[in-house]
Amino acid sequence: MPRTAYAHPALRELFPMVGHGVLYLSRCARYPWTHDVPTAFPQVAGGYRVRRESDRTLVGVAGTVEAAYELIAANLPEGCGRDECRGRPAAEG
């Protein structure tokens, strides 16, 4: 999944986290992470459900990981970019 996400320039700007077999992307590189970037959740029967956890919106359903990350890239929050930590100064480094 990380390689698939990396294929999208807008997703390269985000901070990746992996948990329970899912790649989460955040606009903030430190806690508290943002939850407004959609996430692809693998389904037992195959394919992916793409959800935005901040408002529990189902963005869509995709048959392949590539299609899932197309949905994520197409549904990023407006002005989404690196290290947007809710008004806090960006992390140094």
C-alpha cells in the first residue's frame, strides 16, 4: 500500500502510519493526528472501502488498491498539505 500511495504526489506530502494492516495518512506529523484524510480499509471479500473517519463518510468502494488510492487522492481536504497541525508550529527537522 505505501508504494501505491506514493504514486500520487499529493499523498507524498502526508505523514503515513500503519496499524492493523491499514495505511493511515495524516496532515500532521505528530499527535494528535488528523482524521480528515480518507483511508482504504481492506474487505474480507476483496476490494476496499474508502472512509473519512472525521465525519464517518463512505467515500467509495474500490476493487483494487490502486483504485482505492485514486479515491483518496481525489477526496483530500481542501488545501491539504504537509504538517498542518491545527495551528501549531510545524515540527522542526
